[in-house]
Amino acid sequence: MARSASVHVCSACGATTPRWHGRCPSCSEWNTLVEERVPAGPSAGVAGARRGAAARPVALREVSARASPRLTTGIGELDRVLGGGLVPGSVVLLGGSPGIGKSTLTNMALGHLAAAGRGTLYVSGEESAAQIRLRAERLGPAALDVPVLAETDLETVVATIAAERPDACVVDSVQTLHAGTLESAPGTVGQVREVATRITEVAKRNGTAVVLVGHVTKEGALAGPRVLEHLVDCVLQFEGERERTYRTLRALKNRFGSTNDVGVFEMRGGGLVEVLDASARFVGEATRAPGSVVLAAMEGSRPLLVEVQALVSPSELVPPRRVCTGLDRNRLALVLAVLARHAGVGAGTSDVFVNVVGGVRIDEPGADLAVALAVASAARGVAPDPAPLACFGEIGLTGELRSVGHPDRRAEEAAKFGLEAIVSPASAPTLRAALRAALGRARAAAAA
Ligand code: TYD
Ligand code: MG
């Protein structure tokens, strides 16, 4: 294939230069130049619009829109997050930090599809075929039926997809493929974008459902697949701590379904296992000690009970440490400020650690009250009563509790797992009242 020329386009001012510079010669911004392929010949552009000929718009009613049957991956949690399975011809970007289980999940999905008689292809630019086989052996016999291609050259991959025409294809990862038409190294913004564009083209043409695997750093940066989000139909994020057992899968964007659903998985010796009783597990494992409360969270449209733990301990550092895992740091700072100002619980010069147990990440304001109660309980050294205590609610800057979505479903989920007493905006109008309800009786009992 002829190598067409490439240019470097400044993402700040749009200027183009034939060579790469660290600093844009036009607007003087640093690190803004992204390599792009120059389309071959003047014929580039949307078909039918080459010489600006008018096209005929079609009334929506006349557009044929057959709902094509989905490919069920056999992994219930994955299918649910996708909105019912993979859509033929669609492109899904599966992001997550290294070691989280992206290759495992996609291997398993292809294995199930192959077992169901679908055409599959697993393209790996990261691992050798032998390495992939070793993993597949752990995942069971179905995974061994998946054809693999260990390849990093984009042209070869595109040609193989076009020749094999699989129903489902995984490209692991988008950062390792290399487009010969560009000079930049694999994984750079220009390369990643070119790889995704070319694979999307071939996927749409052949009706192949493609899953592009992409590594995202914790900050989501570094030429990461974030630049692809607008190119693909669906963006899934696989989250959790590598050392922990639980991982969550959520959709950040979905053209064919909602972005509300979340799947919970556990990494075991034989691959990823769906966790269907996540609430029961987390409640069962809750410690009932000072500093532990159960948050009745909503993960999209699904209620989930998770344990939130806090530790407040004297610090040697100025300023003291404020560390949280599974929660937003800024939310923790806000909760600590409101606790000190409106509820008489000052963390002062102590270190404060807050953790959502199990490696689950909670991204909703309803978690505020759980953080506040866990910190207050830890600071006072008294366990909530009854323990484990369920709670949810957003905390306002004036110390009030604000209602959050789906209070009934949260309370139902808590009741289902034996947590009848629940502290929420409905039962306590302010943070102070919530603290009294959660810790008041326990304190009185401790004092007696
Ligand atoms: P992997 O899917 O390779 O992660 P990623 O592709 O996101 O980088 O797997 C991550 C880890 O999971 C790996 O360190 C080994 C572990 N693992 C298991 O515990 N059980 C298994 O069955 C498999 C396949 C992997
Ligand atoms: Mg991998």
C-alpha cells in the first residue's frame, strides 16, 4: 500500500506543518501538534458530495431502521451494561487501567460467542499468541476456540477483519497498533485516532461488532483513548483497584442503551465472575466497628449497599493527610468542612482516611452522609447504633441534608438485607440531627 504523506495539525490553533515540533510555530503553544494522515487525492470527503453536488435529505419516517439482533456475550453484567449485548457494526471502547481485567473480560466474551457459533477474532498487539493461550486455558475450553492474531500493523489487522468478516472482534489494545501512514509512535494521539477511524470503517462495512481495548491512566490522560470517545458508539469504563477483588463496569456513553447500568465483577483464579449479590456481600463483610457505616448507593438504576470506612488518627504532618479511595476528594473536603462548622466534629490536625470497601467507586452526592457519619463515628470512637447502619443523603453547605434520587429503592435494598434503621434526609433534616440519630444512642450507652 502506498504511503501517503502526513501533516501535523495544531489542536490549539489549527495550523498545519509538515514536521513535528514541540511548540507550534504558529501559536507558540507547547505539545499541541497531532499527526494526521493526508487523505489520498482530491476525491476524499463524503461520498456523493465530492463536487458539492446536492444530496437529497430523507424524511425520518422513510428511513429504514431495522432493530438488528444483538450479540449476547454470555456475560450477563456486560450485556446489561451494553444495553442488551453487542450491536453488529458498532464500536465499543473498553477503557481501564492496566491489570484491571480488560483482556480477561474480552477473552471470555469472545469465548462465549464462539461457543454460540459466532465468528470471532481476537487481535492482540500486546501479548503473543502463546500468552493469550495461557490465559484462555484458565478461562475454560470455550476461550480456546477463539482465533487470534498477534499483530501490531494496522493495515494487516484491517485486511484480516475485512477477509474474515467475524461477527465480533476485539482489538487489544488500540494503543499498540501502528498505522504505517503516520510517522509518530504507537499510542500517540494521531496514531490512536487513525487506528480507531480505520477499524471503525471496516467494522461498519462488514457489520462486525468491535471492542477496542484502551488503557487509561488514573488521570485519563496521556494520549489516552479519551480522544476516541466521540468516534465510537459506546464507551465502557472498567474500574476498581488492581489489588482488590471487586471491579465495576459502567457505560460512560452508549448510543444503543442507557448509561445508567453498572456491572460488578470479581477476579478469581478462573477469570472474572459476575457478582449478582454485591449488596449481600458488602453488608455481610461490614465490620460494625467505629468508623464503619453502610451507604445505600444508586449505581445507575440499581441500588447497591457498600461499606464506607473512616479512620481519624493524630497526624505528624502539617497539613494533615486527607486520603480517600473510591470517592471524590473534593467531596471529602466539603464534608469535613461542614462537619466542623455545623455539627461540632472537627478533624482538626488529625489525618483522615476514608475508603469505600471492596474497591468500588462511588460517584454520587448521596455518599456525603455516609462519609460524614463514618468520619464522626471514627473521630468519637463509637460505633453507630444499630450496626451496621445504612444511610444516604447529600450534605448542603449550610449543614442541611438534601434529598437524592430513588430514596424508596435505596431504603428497600437496605431493608432487604436486614438494615431496617436507615438515616436519610427523610428522617433527619440536618447533619446534626443525622449524627444524633446515628451515634446519639451509642454514645449514651458508652457513657453509662
Ligand atoms: P488482564 O485481563 O490481563 O488485565 P488488562 O488486560 O486489563 O491489563 O488481567 C489482569 C489480572 O488478572 C492479571 O494480573 C492476572 C489476573 N487474573 C486472575 O486473577 N485470574 C484469571 O483467571 C486471569 C485470566 C487473570
Ligand atoms: Mg490486557
